[in-house]
Amino acid sequence: MSRPVSVGIHVPSAAVTALDSPEAYLEFFREVEALGLDAVWTEDRIFHHAHMLDPLMLLASAAACTRRIELGTAVLVVTLRAAAVVARQVSTLHHLSRGRVALGVSLGGRPEEYQAVGVPMNRRVTVFQESVAVIRRLLAGEPVDHEGRFFRLEKAIVRPPARVPLYVGGHAEGALRRAGELADGWIMSPFGTVRDFPRLWQAVQDAARAAGRNPDALVAGRLVYVAVDDDRDRARSALRHFLHGYYGARFDVEQHAVFGPAREVAARLAEHVEAGITKLMLGVPSLDLAHLRRVAHEVAPAVRARAVTAQ
């Protein structure tokens, strides 16, 4: 099954220094759409030493100033959020955006975050599975009765219905299995390289098949951080500053990110498409519009052209 390739932008919603102005975010969202890119994606944490914006609220602002692009989370840490509240927020965002929402979820987070929201971190897998099931059922818009370990619902209704695509992110064995069993697709994490994709994707598809689902119906996405600059050192430095501020020094920019002149970046991303990834979530280090335009004009067309050739 061949699919068109989506080239979206993962918005830098965290900053170790001051965040950009609200107007800068709105201008960035409008420019993503005007440049013909396909989506904006946001990240999620409850606590962080960096300045950080809530993903769903940020997407609501994007919904208000755009008309076409997909609005997605990559990913929402759903284990840190009440499932019923997530369903209501997604239903609202789906309505305000006229059906442009995609929900990527995971079970990340740190001990202090789980403590703060009253969720037992050692039960996070069970919380995750039950959360996904509850969110799915509530977003269908019909009355839900559910008696689970963590959630109890009696004739619970969330309307308007919002049948949004749901993707599971992560690269651990359990995350791959849950993506195949529960979701509409999988989001590969920014850690690793495209050479890891075939093995990990096979695990997702095998899990879907074992659960009686059609593995060919699943969507493969990846968050990959990029910087386009004819000066490779400058591109590397821009990514390192942003990524070390968010992930810490453990993020190996050389190993896990893509940077350099546009032709090289496009070639590296084309390898993702050739491997079978159809949703690219390009993490950029800033709201720099000049950089965004280089991605849109010099990288995205080459990636899409390679996708057509591969089909």
C-alpha cells in the first residue's frame, strides 16, 4: 500500500533561554502552511528545567491561524494526563481545526512527574494501555461504560466525536508491540538512525499481525531533528544547543540528527522514505523563518520526488 509522504515540522516548544513571542509562533505556523508543508507536531512534558509550552494548547493556537495543515502530538505523554480530559481536549481541538488532529502518545516521563499527578510509575504500562482504550472509546462519541484498574466510566459521553488517527511512539520492545496492537501507526523516536527502522518496523507489524490486525494499514512516522546550513559546524552547533537543552548531553547530535547543506539533508531524509517512513516530523532548532524556508524549498521537494520514484 503506497501512501503520500507527509513532510511536517516538529515545533521547538522548549527553550533553555527565553521563549519566542506568541506572535512568533503564530507567524511560524502560518508560514509552515504557506510554504506547502504538511503538518506541525508538538512535544510534551509536565516538568522541565527549560521553558516549555503545553502541546495541545500550542496546537490550538496553530488551529486558529491555519486552515490546511495537520496538527499532531509527537508525542503526548498520556500516562501523565487524565484520559477523559484528554478526550475532551482532543474533541475540542478536532472541532476547532475542522478535523486536522493526529494524536501521538507515549508513556515517558520522570518519577517526579508521576508523583505530581498521582500515577504510580511502576504501573505506567497498564495506565497507558487503559488510557488509550478509554480515549479511543470516548472519541467515538457514544456512551462508554468502563470498569478498569485506573478508570471507571458510567455512560460517559464526549461529543462532538473525533475519530482521530492515534500513533504510539517509542523504540523499546514494549512500545513497538503496543503500537502494533493498539494504534493506527508508530512514531520512531529521534534516537538511532534509519538503519534501525526495518528491524523495529518489523516488530510493530508482527505485533499487529499477532493481534489479528492488518499490518499494512499501519502508518510509519519518525521524529528526526534537522538543521540546514551550508556550514556544517554551524548547523551542528544550532542543533546541539537546542537538543542538549531539552534532552541533555546524552543526545548525540552526530549520531541521531541530520544536518548540513540542503542536498545532504535531503538525501539523508530520502533514505527514510525509501525505508518505508511516510510521516516525517522534522524537528527544527528554532522558529527561524529563513531556515524554515530552506527546509521547504530545498529539502521537502527532493524528499517528495524521491518518494514518487520509490513508488
